Amino acid sequence: MASLVSSPFTLPSLKADQLSSLSQKHYFLHSFLPKKTIQTNPKSSMKVKCAAIGNGLFTQTTPEVRRIVPENNQNLPTVKIVYVVLEAQYQSSLTAAVQSLNENSKFASYEVVGYLVEELRDESTYKTFCKDLEDANIFIGSLIFVEELALKVKTAVEKERDRLDAVLVFPSMPEVMRLNKLGSFSMSQLGQSKSPFFQLLKRKKQGAGFAESMLKLVRTLPKVLKYLPSDKAQDARLYILSLQFWLGGSPDNLQNFLKMISVSYVPALKGKKIEYSDPVLFLDNGIWHPLAPTMFDDVKEYLNWYGTRKDANEKLKGPNVPVIGLILQRSHIVTGDDGHYVAVIMELEARGAKVIPIFAGALDFSGPVERFLIDPVTKKPMVNSVVSLTGFALVGGPARQDHPRAVEALRKLDVPYIVALPLVFQTTEEWLNSTLGLHPIQVALQVALPELDGGMEPIVFAGRDPRTGKSHALHKRVEQLCTRAIRWAELKRKSKAEKKLAITVFSFPPDKGNIGTAAYLNVFSSIYSVLKDLKKDGYNVEGLPETSEALIEDIIHDKEAQFSSPNLNIAYKMGVREYQSLTPYATALEENWGKPPGNLNSDGENLLVYGKQYGNVFIGVQPTFGYEGDPMRLLFSKSASPHHGFAAYYSFVEKIFNADAVLHFGTHGSLEFMPGKQVGMSDVCYPDSLIGNIPNVYYYAANNPSEATIAKRRSYANTISYLTPPAENAGLYKGLKQLSELISSYQSLKDTGRGPQIVSSIISTAKQCNLDKDVELPDEGEEIPAKERDLVVGKVYSKIMEIESRLLPCGLHVIGEPPSAMEAVATLVNIAALNRPEDGISSLPTILAETVGQNIEEVYRGSDKGILKDVELLRQITEASRGAISAFVERTTNKKGQVVDVTNKLSSILGFGINEPWVQYLSNTKFYRADREKLRTLFQFLGECLKLVVADNELGSLKQALEGKYVEPGPGGDPIRNPKVLPTGKNIHALDPQAIPTTAAMQSAKVVVDRLIERQKADNGGKYPETIALVLWGTDNIKTYGESLAQVLWMIGVKPVADTFGRVNRVEPVSLEELGRPRIDVVVNCSGVFRDLFINQMNLLDRAVKMVAELDEPADQNYVRKHALEQAEALGIDVREAATRVFSNASGSYSSNINLAVENSSWNDENQLQDMYLSRKSFAFDCDAPGAGMMEKRQVFEMVLSTADATFQNLDSSEISLTDVSHYFDSDPTNLVQNLRKDKKKPSAYIADTTTANAQVRTLSETVRLDARTKLLNPKWYEGMMSSGYEGVREIEKRLTNTVGWSATSGQVDNWVYEEANSTFIQDEEMLNRLISTNPNSFRKLVQTFLEANGRGYWETSQENIEKLRQLYSEVEDKIEGIDR
Amino acid sequence: MAPNPLQSLHYHHHHHHSLLRLQHSDSQPTSSLFLKPRTSISTATNTSLSLSISSSSSTTTTFSISPTTSITPSASQTFSLDLLRQHLSTQNLRQADEETRRLLIVLAGEATQKRGYVFFSEVQFISEKDLKAIDELWKQYSNNKFGYSIQKRIWQKNAGKDFTKFFLKVGWMKKLDTEVVQYNYRSFPNEFIWELNDDTPEGHLPLTNALRGTQLLNSILNHPAFEDIKEEDEVDGENKHGKPDNGLREEENSSKPLSKRLFKPNYSF
């Protein structure tokens, strides 16, 4: 039997400093950093520098490689051209044009210098640019859509505009477009003029309208202008011709373009006879193949030609091969920069796939997709999968996207849609060197935006040559892309019966009780339900057991496994040699894990793959990271490679089992968090190597778009959303229920003389329920004046109502089993509680409060204060809301409780206004006079929501994905805030990272920040906090459109400024007068996921902080500046550098690992946890050297943390609260701050709760109590969990473990929480037995956690309790290990 | 013309052998391929791209031009090994390299010449004899250090048919100075070695760039001209773990790279 004393604490007592020397090696193992920056000095070697060679920017290329200075032996007039482009493909074409002009021209010699937009970030390059403009004749710009840089271009060119002979700007931001001038033709009035010309150019609301209308202009206008003799028309005509030349792109066209402009506008050449030809026009849209003699504008013609190819065999020409559609940018073809396209075409054809490569010159590809890839007669797709090689969103390119139109076109096409990308802003080497991977602006433009179209697999397939600017294939990446495209195509071609599917489940943390973990999901029941359905559909699922319990048994073998029996069912034993031959990267893992097989997922000789096969379906258990129990690695590895067993699992799935697709089952696994670049994987990034060639379909919780996005980008998943379980109100139980009854009798009897007696019962019951920490209660027996009684009762009442109405997801969701209508009521009530002014919808509480002449906001405030009548009114409003909505739902439901045909029911309801069920219901309440119009609008909306909540698309979408169809994209998030999340079963995406924070988010943020500061002042003698330490989460910011991001901005007193396209790339300070308080300093801890998704916003924040630190303001009004000055002094650096406040993990690493340490009990003391936090979370993003990625700035991090007066986090949706996940405590620095502070004072810890209409700022301990009361200790919750069986027990254990996590990081957990948990789960014999028999492994962990809580001093209890736990532990341990006593 | 020799090589799955042969000899009389001297490789491509080419960093654009300095337009379109021999005999490797690529373009056919680079599926049109002759010259003047057949042996034996490994062996890629081992293409022409030294990697020349991926090189190395380079049983160097214990798989594995074996491609162009 295991010794209890040692079991949770078996770690060798290594101190952090001892560890550091041991693990230095691990620390650096997985960075992609250049070696030279790592110094030998151990101290400084902890500082990680990145690719910050040279200017610290993303690109180090210089325009000098593009400069051509003519020899000009014949003293010809010189024409100097300066250009700025996004598209490097123009570089070689322009260079060629100018070279040949200089060779052949007898009239002029041409000097040219070109800038790639991104290079202008560099100050000295920008200076050169300005200087070049000073003596330039002609300026040319194209596709300048990055606001910061657009403004730089504008400023520089504007100065010289009058002097310049010609300024030509092709599609760009309006600010830059306005610079256009050719003689009398000018665009300076763009957007303001009423002339039809400008009207045409004005951007339309629809999508890529702007660029589209320009092109339309190009097509139609020349004809018109021919007949207009005036000079003006001539100038306009030349502009249009210029655009045609430009879009024609070939060196010939560009040569003629330059001739035309110089002879027409350069004074020295005016009147000279310089001949130029008209532009050679290419098709706007069409089909292109490198071998074809011509471009095609008809797919049939193309295929006819394809059939005559003499280099290809009959098979390729025949009908039985995969057909891949490719989407290409015309500019690459016409400028001759097409090597990377040719590479993809060759690779696909060599692999036996036919290609249909289509191109478009404009930014809207939806038309060409429909025209060339869908058979006009049958309406069926002519391709099996589509790969866009442009990197851009289907409609709108870098300008204004129109996702609905893109989705529409792709839905018609209905094949898998992959968006791969060539490097644009970086050279090949810069990308390889970067730990971030892809340039953040390219991530925003070419990864995030295509995702909104349903695009998958952002594989970087082409690099960029630093000198020619040309694109070139990355041969391994091209292979990866092409194989994957064909594999997706095969899903479309293969029959269901022959398709092989590998279902992968997780085990977090590694424990047998945790097999099949996923957030909110009953994994095995769901798998069972999926498989039953697939079987019916024609898939081969031979031997599937009769029940889902039997399925669990099969895979776990035996929940109460014998000690000697293997843990899990072994599906395959892989010999070491086989493993090595199947896993090309196996040697790379040895540095971390030694020679295979190692001791994880291994029997010492073979690597073991756990799982079980049924026909063509394999259910396997994903191995874990492998270092969860290893404190050394947890502390120091920025990231670690997968272990051999992990790699063997994926090698098995791909190469032995030969899966046609892998289905990762539920949120979330380890694959996508394996080390590698953040976005834009290279050959050596583990997620890419592991997933190999297998199409990846991933069931993901709809409320977690951020991590889903990581899975999407790093493991190429088609993420299909599933619903979180229907929420219910927490309700009241035990003492809390008694309290509510007492309060009710107080209200009816308070004036009868029994008042004082009831109040004293209320007080004593409240104390029994431990409410005395949340509500100030008078001592028992103390005489309370009559007029104060109401307030005492009101406060308790308010607290109780808060608990009662808390939403919690009950039980676990099962795929294929949508909630019944009645189960959706609580969700609908909460949807109805939010005002939606943008849709003209008033919330139900607002309407009801108005009915009785009240303002709901005031009712909320009053209720918060405990004013009895407000609490009571709020309760009545809540009750009436529930009643009205239940009445409505009942009417749309059949006898079985399922929703039937909401639309019809609804219209019949709406047809007879008098019979509206909610009106009927309300007529019996005090709200009988509620505004019917407003109610009708609201309920119409609720009807739509109801339909979506109960929709059953999750299985359907999975089947679509497996059949090689297009899965429609949809946002992830909180269905209550954003019902567009529904129905589930969509390919989840995040949002355009440049779209946040929105104005609305800024508004809400102000409210929360003001309340937070108010609260802190109240608790802290009226003093403003000088520094607040807070956390930014990816998911929160997606759900709330950047509320927490906006909070940071508001704390330091700045506001975001949006550009013409509504993108936020700039901030400006709010004056101290307007702010009305000092600027509060911040320490921003960004989660790894936030860093991956929102690096642009980290950049924005860093700029904001630095801007504020540099404001000339008194230190007592600007704490950012105050602290930065102090830190600059102490560290001997400048203020700007000292003003570093935006931290996260190193690139490619996630979380502080405190969660893993806590979950695995693998830590010694709190100092060790704090060390983990500091060493893993002290990486800063520097807006002055963005290309450097994340750099370690631990000193500043510690210094600024030591000034924190408060720590702060947000809760933004009801289904994830403090103890539901380990993330919240993982990132909590409360105890750490205390340790770092000079006065060792514990900072206040706050949690903002914006889950309900009535936003709250509570202390952390209040929130922990609230969470414990509504979940862990609430019979409604734990019984709900128990009904999910095996997984339910684990959920209960998880809450307790997370509670211990809070004790460890913040010390804000009350003793009674553990005590009550102990009496609920251990002292209750019946409960105890249910837990043991349902999931003994998880129960053992539960007992262990109780003991740990006691052992670590977080829970004081009786010796008796501890004895019982110890005894239980050994009993269950023996039982699990099969030892008979 | 060699009747589509690739068809008989390496691929087991095609059934249209004879049909294709027939078609080819019908539609493409042998003479038209090699004997028609063209006046230029399309001047536009030639002049306009030449500049951008010389300075690119990957093994880059070399296909799209014929070197302007060393070749007279009239000579450029006929197939003659004289120039190559001349360059090689004078150890003018840079020019010999360019000439080799030009010859491949000429040999691959008329359309190739217009385009300026060889599409992988056109390699089958190059005759065994001609390709061997080119290879022989390289070997002859390099003490068997350079040439396609040398490259084929390295690719097959030392690199396990993995192109990244191959590129490293022959010195076409370089290791980057990053913590995780990564490679980038060498920059053309400066980072290549244009002399036959002791430390010049075996197989370094002639160059076939990866600008358009590896399929062209793959086709060249699989050309029947180099069929007799047998895949020797055990592989030396780092690939020693490369074989599974399963006998059947081993056999399969040695004939094709794993990814391709599993993928069942059809290469029968």
C-alpha cells in the first residue's frame, strides 16, 4: 500500500536555484532563437533574445537591393521613380522594366528605388524614403492597407505632392488614394466629391466594393473617355491606362507605363517623341496552367486542353483522380513571379491529382469560384477540395472583406477549403528565425480573416527571396500542403464503408480516472452516439458494444483494473525500429527524452498505443505531455518536445491504422500545444509533424473560440462546435433554502411583532451558512433597531438571490442530444436579460421595471445595497421573466418536451396578439400592463434563439466534414451574449483581431474599471490603487469584443482610435481632466492563447503604456510614469524601456504550469509555484522591436508586480467560473505580489463578473465562496454531474483540486468550503459509495486532494476526519490495485 | 525520341503503357523535338528576368534564363555538348552549370524553350542517351564528384530519398543558427561553390533549384538514364534506423520513400 504521507509530496526537495543549473538545458531546448544571443554567463543566459538582429523589426530587408542608378553616359534627362508596394512580386518586374528602359531609351535614363510597405517601420529606412522623395519625379504606391504605414506614406508624399510630376496610387486606404494626381486629375477630393467618377470609387458597403468598382472603371471607362476630348478626360484616361498597365504587371506593360507617364508629365520630356504601346491585357479572371498555351475563361475548354496533354498519362486525364481547385492571384502570374504556384501544381500532379488553377485580378474571388469550379449544369463541384494560395479572404483581400458573400460561394461549392499562404512581410530566413512565426499583420490579414470564411490549414508554402522579392517554394511545406489537400479530396471520393476514422480522446491530467476528458462533454456517451449514427449512415463500425458503459470498459479495460493488468487496452505495440522508420523526427525527440522507447506509453521494449478498434473506427487515447509530474520541467522548460509515446501514437494513426481522418473529441488535447512557431508552422514544428497528412476534425466547445483557434492554426483542425450543457439556475438548498423561507415570512410578518424574532433566526441561519463573510451581520442577540432590520434582511436576501439565480451548466453535454425546450428556459431568461440596442430589443427586466415605473439600473443598484424593496422587486422581475418565458416555451413544445416548429407556432401566436402566452402569464402578475410592442419584438427574437439552441447540427456537421464537404464557419463565444454562436456544429472561428476593442466594449469596460477603483478605494482608506495586476484571456476578449483589453486602456487613460475600415491600430491619451483620476499603472499578464491570437493588441497596449509613461504629467497623477521613472533609475535604462507592462509566456509556450503542478500535486511549496510563474510569465512584447518576439524582462516584471495594490480578473460568461477550470488560478499572482511587495502586504484581489446584466466587482474570496456554494456544494450541481456517471465524478474532483489551486496561489479559500465539501462527499456514506463505485480513480484523487489541502495547511479539521480520509485512501488504493486484504 | 521512358521506370500502377506510347509517337515526331533551331528563348523572358536572377537567395530562378554572356543565340537552341565540354574542361563550373540547365530545356522540347524552365513531366521526353552524355561529362571532369548519377546515388543511399537531407548532403541548403535545427536554401550564386575543391561536397553540381519544388529533380533522378544506380541494401550514415523489422515493408520501403508508399501516388506521366 502506498504511504499516504509521502504520496502527494514525494518530490525531492530541490530548491529552485539548484534546479536551475540542472535544467538550463531544457530551458533553451525548444526555442527557435539564434544561438549567438545566448551568452555563457548563466545569469544573462536566462534572458532570451529573439531574432532581434538589426533593427528589431520584423523584416531586415532594405530598399537598396531595389535601387537602380543609371550610368547615364549620354547625359539624358533623369526620371526618378519611388515606389511603395505590399506585393513584392512587382519588384522583379519593375526592375526588369527599368533595366531595359535604360538599355534602350534614347530619351531619358531612369533611376528607381522601391520600398516594401513593411520596411517603412524602420526609422532610418523611412528617412531614406523621405529623402528619396525629395528629388523624385514619380511616386507609385499599391495595396497600402496597414494604417500606421499608410499614414507614414501619406505624410511623406503629401510634402512633395505639389512638386512631384505624377503620383499614382493603386488600390490602398483612402488616405493614400487621395494623393493621386496626374496633371489636372486628382483624387484629393476622394470620398467627398459628388462627381459620378468619385461616386464610383467610393467604397460601397458591400465587401470588396471599392476595389471592385475600380476595376469596373478600368473595364468600362476607357471606352467612354475616348469620346471626351478635354484635357481633364485625357488625364483621367491616363490614370485608367496606368491602372491597366499596373494590373497587367509584366515587365513590358510596366515599361510602357513608365514611358507613358514620363512623356506625359515629366517636364523635361514633354513633347518628346516617345512611343509606347497600349497595355497588353490579360483576362481579369480565368484558368491558368503553366503548360497551357493560353489562359482559359471557360472550364470546359481548360479540361479539353488538359485531355490533350502529351506529358500526362491517361489516368491523370481520366475521371478517377482527385481534382484540386487552386485559387491564385493574377499579379503573381502576370509579373512572372509564379514559381511557388508552379511548385504546387507540379507537386499535386506528381501525386496523381488533377488541378484546376483559377485566378482573379480583383480582390473578389467568389465569382470566379462559382463560375469555374461549379458545374453550371449539375451545380456540383468540379473539384474535390480547394486550396487558396493567395492567403487572403475570399472576398476583399487586404481591404474590406465580405465574409457572408464568401461563405455563400463556398457553401455552393461545398468542398473542403484550405487557405495556404506565401510569406509577404518577411523573408524566408526571417520567418524561420522567428519564434512567432508569421508576421502578426499577416496573421491578421491572411490567417484570421480567411478563418471567417471557413478557411482551414494556414500552411506557409512559399518563402520570399530577400533580394529579388520573388516567391519560392518551400519544398517540404509544399509537400505537406499538397498531400493534405489530396487527403481532404479523398474524403469526398471514398465510400463511407471504406473510410477509416481515428477518434482520439484525452486524459487530463494523466490518470486513469481522466480518460476521455473534455470540457462540458460526456465523451464516451457522445462517441457512442456518434458511432451509432455513423453506423446507420454506412460506416463500418463492426463490433461496437451495446452501451456506452461497455465502450468505456473496452477501452479502459477495467475501471478497477488489477495491479498487474495493463492500465488501458493496448491497440498496438510498436517496435523501436518500426517507430523510428515511421517517425522521421524521432531523433529530434531524443534530446529531451533519450532513446526510444523511453518509459512513457512503453513497456520497455515497445511503444504502446492505447485504444480499441471497431471495424474501420479506432478509438485511441492521446498520450499526455509527459512532464506533468516533473517539477523541473514544469518550472524551466519553456516548452518540451513530445515524448516518443506521443509521436508513436500519431505515427500509428497515420501510417499503421491509415486513418482517412482523425477526430479529436472535445476541448482540449495536447497536440496543438506542442512546441513550434505560434502561427505558420515550419518543417520542425511539432504540431505539424505530428498531425502529418491526416485531415483533422475536432469537436470543440462553442464557448472556447480562442483555444479552438489554436487547434485550427497549429494542428490544422476543422473545429466543429458543440453546445455547453443547458444552464440552470443554481437554486437554493439546505440552510440557504431555510433562509429564503425565513425571509419570506419576515416580509409578511414583519409588522406583527414577530419581526425581531425572525430577524434573529435569519442572522443565526445566515451564520450557519457562513454568509457572515459576505454580509455584515450583527452579533446574535444584539438588539436591532426596527428601521435597520429591513437592511439586514435585504442584504442577506440580496446575497441569497444572487446565489439562487446564478447560472450553471448542469451535467455534461452529449453530442447528438440537444437540450429540450424546457431545458433551454434558463438560457433564454438570460438572453432576455440583456438590452440589445443595436437590434432595437429591450431586455425583459427593463420592460418589466418600466411597467411599475422603475428604471432597472436603479433597481440593480438598490438591490446590490440590500434595500429590501429593491431586492424584492428584482426577485419579482426575475420570477415574472422566468414565468413568461416558460409559458412561451411551453406553447412551442410538444408532449415529449421537444420544440416543434417554432416558426409556425410563433407566427400563429403572433397572429393572435391577445393569446400571446407571455401576455397571458403576465396578466396575472403586477406587470400586467407591460409594453406589448416591446414584448413582441423581444419574444420574436427569443423564438429565433430557441430554435437555434435546440437545433441538432453537431452530428450533421461532423458527417459533412467526413464526407469532404464544407462546414460552415461561425463565431465561438457565449450564446447568451452572442446568440450567433448558435446553432452549434459550425467550424468555430475567432474574430478579426484588429476589430477589438469595439466602442461598446470600451463603454462596458469603463463601468467595470470605475467600479473596481471605487471598490478598492472603499476598502483601502480612499486611496487610489497605484498599480493593478490583471490577466487578459483570449476567449474573454473574443466573447466580449475586447472588454478586458479596453479595461487596461481605460486604467491608464487612453482610448482606441479606429481607422477608415474600423480597425483599431492606434490609441490616444484621454486628458487627466476627462479621466478625473490619476492614471493607474498596470501589469498585464496575457495568456499564451491571447498572445497567439492578439499579438497586434499586445503591441497596441505596449505602445499605449509607453505613450502614457512619456507624458509630461505629475507623478501623483500618472502612476505609470511614476513607476517607470523609478524603474528606469533603478535599472539604469531609459523610461521607455522601463515602461514594460505587457507580459506573457515565451513564444510557443502556454500557462504558468502552476495548474499542472497543482493537478499532479507535484510541488513543494508556494515559493516554487511563484518561481514557475515568474520564470514562465515574464516575457514581454516590445512595440519598439516587434520582430524580436517575446523577450524575457523578469526584473521589470518583478519590480512592477511589487507595486501592485490589487489583482484582478474578469469572469465573462456563466459556464466558466473560478473553479471550473485551472486557468484562473494558474494565472493568479496574488500571493506572489504579496511576496514581492516591500511591505509584504497582501494585495486586494478582485473578480469582475459581467456574466449578468448587472455587472459586479467582487473580491476574490467572495467569488470563491459564491462558486463553491453554487457548484461544488450545491446538490443540484453535483447530482447533475453524478448523473453523467464516470465523467461526473471526475468533474467533482476537479472542482476540489481547483479550489486547492486557489488556496495555493491566493490564499482566498475559507476553511468552511473544505469542511462542507468533506461532509458532502466523504461523511455521507451513500454518496461515498456512489463515488467509489462510479470512478474509483477519480475518487482516490478526491481523497488525496482533501488530504493535500490539510497537509498544506489550507484546511484545518478534526483528526477524526483526517483519519477517515487516510483509511479511505488506502482502501480505495487497494481496491484499484486489486490487493485483497 | 525516346518513347516515354519514364513509363517503364519505377511505377507499378499504370495500365496505359502501350496506349501512351502510341500517342506520343503519333503526335510528336521525334525530329521536331531536338532539331528545330529556334532563334531565341523568347527575348522578353531572357532580357527582362536576367537581372533579378543573379542575386536571389534560394537556389532560385536559374531556369528562367539562359545565361546571356556565354551563349550565342544561334547556338542556344541546338543540342550540342561542345560548350558544356569546353566549360567543364576549363573548370568554368558556373558556366557549365548554366549550360547544363539550358541543355535540359532544349532537350525537353519546344514548349519548354518558350517557357524557359522544365516542367517535371517533360523530363520523360529527354532521351536516355543525351542525359547520360551530360552526366558523363560532369563525372569525367570532376573525378566522379559531380553529375546527376552521383546525385542520384547520394539521394538514394545517403538521404533515403529525402530531399532536405539530400540538399544538405550536396550543400544546397545550410543550417541556420537557431536553437532548433532548421535549414534554409543557399543563396544563388554566391553561396554555392564553383570550384572543384576537396571540401566541395559530392554532388554539389549541377544545380537543380527548388524554386519550383523538388518534382523536377525527382524526375531527373528517376530518369531511366540513371536506372542502373541500384538501391543498395543497407544505407550508411544517419539513415541506419530507417528500416522497420517487417520484411515486406522493408522491401517496399526501400523502393519508395515512405510517404509516397503510403500515399500510393501514380507517377506515370
